[in-house]
Amino acid sequence: MANRTNVVFIHGSGQSKLSFNFLEIFLPEHNLLSLEYDVQEDPETIIKRFKFIIDQNLNNESFSIVAHSYGCVLSARLLDIYDVGHFISLSSPWGGSRTAKWLAMVFRQSTLFSTLTPGSAFLTAIADSKSDIPITNIVTAGTGSGNALAGLGGSPNDGLLTIETQKKVPVGFTNKENITVDLSHNEVLLSMEIVNIIKERIFNEHT
């Protein structure tokens, strides 16, 4: 196991580890640990379980993270715990979602919507955190005019999240790079361009 690169994948809301299947097929040999969660779980409970699973499976070995959407902000908490080799975030709602804010008023029992409401305690804690771990932040700009609901009528978006929120990587994350791609929120999981970015940043393979 030690001779292979360890990759931890954390999916987005409403998805599963299967959403990484396309990207994984084209990567060099590696050990994959896919972490699952329920969007209605308290995020801190999710993080504690993630830590337990990582500790049980990776035996203090180094690893990199690839995460999508809500999985990105969950992953950001792991940067406080582990010395991650590289973190690739795909379509991350760093600044929350204005749509989630309005939905949280209707669906008051939704942990996901309350967590992703701009200014929530969880997002504020992430925004205030610090890390010098290398972060490649993939911003999905969408493939057309976007979704009026996602942008609340005006903001450019990838069909689910605004470009603005995806660019709000915490200021304390000092070793970061934003890369904007013309893909929708879910197309980012089906792109050879993203495969090549992962190969370059995590596996040091240049195409």
C-alpha cells in the first residue's frame, strides 16, 4: 500500500462514491478511500466519522483529497487534522449558497440547507481557518446561461452554484490556485481535463 498514492474522495450532496468512477478509471494506480455521508447528518459528526475511517484505513500514511461540491467544505475540516499532500476541490460552495438560505426557511429541518446558508457557523469556521496545504480549486463556470434559481436571477453559475461562491476560498488557505473551466456542476466529474489536473497535481504526471 505504501508504494501507491493514497487518494481520499468525498462526494457531493445527493451523490455517492460512484460519482468518482469516471475520473478514477483514468488515474495511475492508487489506493482509493471513498468516504460516504448523509446530508442530514451534523457536519461535525460526519468529520469525526471521516477521521475514524481514515485512521483505520490509512495507518498514518500520507494522502491527497479530491472532493466535489458539499464534499469540499467537509474536506476543508480535514486540513486542520491531517498533513494532506494535495487537495483538489471541484465546484465548492465556499461562501455558501443563497438558494440554500431561502430553502432553509422553507425546509427548517434540513441540516444541509442550514449548513450551506452564507454565514453559518460551519462555513464561518472554515472561512477563518488557516492552511498552507496545496489546494487546486476548480471553479465550474457552466456551459450556458446557467440556472436562474442557482443565481437568483443574475449571478453567473454552473447550474447549481454561483461562480462567486466557488472562488471564495478561505483567505487563510495560503497555497491555493483557482482554475476556471467551462463545465457544469456535474460535468466536472466527467471531464478528461479534470483527470489531467488530478494526474499533474497529485501524481506528478504531466500530459
